[in-house]
Amino acid sequence: METRKDFSCGGIVVDPIDQRLLIVQVENLSGGHVWTFPKGHPENKENEFEAALREVQEETGWLCKVVRPLTDVSYFFVREGVRYHKTVRWFIMAPVEKTGVPMEGEILDCRWAGLDEAKALLSYPTDMKLLEQLALS
């Protein structure tokens, strides 16, 4: 099976006042609904920071600022018979202001969640590892 590389950037948005996390609900490749963190592919000549900030704003309606890089996460998935090795570069972000609404059609829901609620809602093992890294940092 052919393997292709895929790269995205995303944000773990943490409210500095109450430490809640901004999460989004999307449809996965199997058609199920899952909670995760906002992320997406760089466009045009965006750098990683710009791509992550734009994706978070598009997917959540929140303008944010990057606090610092967090980590890279890699995993594999299969789409239409092609195996992908995906790397996501994650940044810790802080909310600046609500500027819009979550992206229609791609984002099913968006919410602020406390750490325990986020742990209960998040679907992917890689997201749980991000929460662990967040706690350690």
C-alpha cells in the first residue's frame, strides 16, 4: 500500500482564567462524531504559526495568540486506499476574542471544556497524550 506524508498545524487553546480547553466536534473518516482539537493544513505560503492560528479561528470562531509550541504528534491513517503518515505540529494558545462562529459543514460543535470533561469527551489517543504534555509543561 502506498504511503504519503501529510502535515497539519493546530492549537490547544487554554483559557488563562479558568484553564478550560477549546474543543471541536467533527466527523471522522468512518462517519462517526468525535471531539478533538482544531487543526488543519497550511495554505499558500503560511508558516506553522499562521496556519495554526487561522485554522483555530476558522474552526472555532476564536481569534487566538500563540503562547508557545507544544509538540509534534505523528500517526497513520488510511483514506481511499492510501496510507498516510500524518504529523501535526501543536501550539499552546490563549484566546484573544470571539470573532465569529465555527466553520459550517466541517465543525459540528465547539465548546469550552474543563480538563475532566475534555478527558471524557476527547476521542483520539494522541489528544490524550497532548493533555498529558500540557499538564507536564
